[in-house]
Amino acid sequence: MSRITAARVIVTSPGRNFVTLKIETAEGLHGVGDATLNGRELAVASYLTDHVIPCLIGRDAHRIEDIWQFLYKGAYWRGGPVGMTAIAAVDMALWDIKGKAAGLPVYQLLGGACRDGVTVYGHANGETIDDTIAEALKYKALGYKAIRLQTGVPGLPSTYGVSRDKMFYEPADNDLPTENVWSTPKYLNHIPNLFAAAREALGWDVHLLHDVHHRLTPIEAGRLGKDLEPYRLFWMEDATPAENQEAFRLIRQHTTTPLAVGEIFSNVWNCKDLIQNQLIDYIRATVLHAGGISHMRRIAALADLYQVRTGCHGATDLSPVTMAAALHFDMSIPNFGLQEYMRHTAETDEVFPHGYSFEDGYLHPGDAPGLGVDIDEARAALYPYRRSYLPVNRLEDGTMFNW
Ligand code: CS2
Ligand code: MG
């Protein structure tokens, strides 16, 4: 028994907003969990403070699964991004406490290491194809084994995934949503040129990835996948919105480009049909938005039965607490595929001191007990919350579209 005596939510904005849950026990241990939901941060903060924390006080911090079930089933209104992010924060913090109590890094409690390090991919972005390739060459020189390529589309004033701050892509850029403009034909004409040029410049011994960011219909996605086949992508991500999981069957019928999806999924039910029908190759759900380490282990176990591998989301709006938790998870599962890794700013790294480290294309979670990450509350207090939204997107004729 390790009684939970206190828990609180810390909101900080060292360049961008992060929501962190801190849980304390009677033994003097504490654990941290990430609760950041980009653009809807305070909804999760309130869900935790007003509805979850009162139920945690007095419980045994070691009963991770029981607390997970209590919060999931006990809400009656199950699932959804706000609720599942809140549960994830509790789950991460409790694994952190259990690791500290055992004196072991969390991956050891999850069955131990299945690999020596976690292969990650970086983001090469640029306004033009040449700029993107110049960025990609920098990642290659840093030792990255896999690189995601995004580029501006001629005729469109801005494109998702392309930023001014190269290493720190941040889409939540305004206190009210910025409006972007989109043209699918312009995009579809341009992207194969990017990958043709990339193979010329980067060769074939580095994995290349691309994120479509939910912008195509299934038949358009089938066509893009087919056009990209000569360049052997590691994956094509979020080719079409996935509310209708069946949509991926159509894409699959038309292309052998591997498919990845799931960064916005909240639970196993969002990907059950995609996995069981082998309609995807990589599941991108992550510990933060899909119910924590405990629930991600269920998703990964189901995926393993169908030769689907993981490719956890790891954008900068997931705090270093999530990055640490994701790395323990990635180390411990048999069907790990690839981990996204967008570096945080120096201010963010100072607020969240952590033990994970990058070397030669791999991340390692480190061997400190627990998750190996913490929050410096004094530093966090220097950066108050700032309302900020993700952009929205319209077609050239003004019709609202997917961002
Ligand atoms: C992107 C994200 O990393 C990715 O693959 O899709 O940057 C996404 O746009 C953000 O996480 C949204 O908050
Ligand atoms: Mg994405």
C-alpha cells in the first residue's frame, strides 16, 4: 500500500502550453504524468482537478490497473480525447511512482528491454523542395535513420508541417485559430517531385516518411500512395480521416505504400477494425492521448497479432513527460516500429529535466528509477498559460476542410 496523499495540475507555457499532473504518496514519492491536449489544454486540467483528483486521494498508488478501470468505467461517459488524456496522465504518474518505489526504470517493470535503443524519425520541413532537402541532410548528418519530409505547395500561402523554426515546429500559433487555404490538386501534383528529389539527394539507406494530415479522400490517397511507390516510403501518414475505419480498405486496394494512422485516436476501439482487417501497417496512437502506458500495451498487443507495428506520435505538443513514457513503452514491446521525435526548446527542457538521450538515430530512456523525467515547478511558474489554437483550414472556394 502506498497511499496517495496529494495530486495537482501544473499548467506552464515555456514557448507552448503543457499540462502536467503530479501525484504524491505518503512515503514521500511523487510521479508525473503529461495531460497536454493541444488547443484544449484547460479542459483536461479541469477534468483532472474537478473530477479525477478527488477520487485519487487515499487510494493505493500501486493499484495502477484498478485505478485505470475505476476512472474509465466509473465516468460512465467513456473514451474521448479529454477523458482519455486525463486517464493517461494518472497512468503515467502511477508507473513513475511504481518505478521509483521499485528502484527500477519503468521499462524494466514492463518486461525489460526488447531492443538496445528506440529508432526515431526527425522532421525536415521547408518552403521549397530544396529547403526541405537541405534540412533532411542536416538530420542525416546527425545520425537519424528516418526522416519525415514536408514542403510548401506552390500556389498555397502556407502548408501544415512547414515552420519558420526548423527544429521546433509549432502549429498552435495564435490566440484564435489561424485560417489556412488548401488545394488537393496542387498538393497531389507537387509531392511526388519532393520524394524524387529526396531519393536523388539522400540515397536509399535512410527511411523517408510523409504526413498527409487527413487531407485526402480514400481514392486520392490511393493515387498518392501509388505515385510514391517508386520512392519506397517507410510510411504515408493520416492519408484520410479515420472516423470511418473502413475507408482504409479502399486505399489499401490501390497501393503498397505502407500506411500509418492514429495520432488523434483515444483508445483501442478507434483502431480495432483497422488492425484486425490489416488495413494499416503502423498504429500511431501514443501514451498521452490513448489512455497511458497501460492502455497502449493493450493496443500494441492486439496490433502484434496482425503484424501491425507501433509508430507513436511525438510532436512538440507532447511534453518531455510523454516522450519519456513513450520510450519506456517502445523499449518493452515486441512490435515496436518507429518513434516520432521532435526536439523541444531549451526552455521546455529546463522545465522538464529528463534522462533520455539521443545518439546515432536512437533514443534511450535512461536507467533512473521511474520514468526519468520531472517538472521543475519554480521554472514552470515563470511561464503562465497563453490561450493558443491549432489552425483551421478552408478550400480555395471558402469551404471548411480538415486541418
Ligand atoms: C503532426 C502533429 O507530428 C505529427 O505527425 O501531425 O504535429 C500534429 O499536427 C500536432 O501534434 C497537433 O497538435
Ligand atoms: Mg501527423
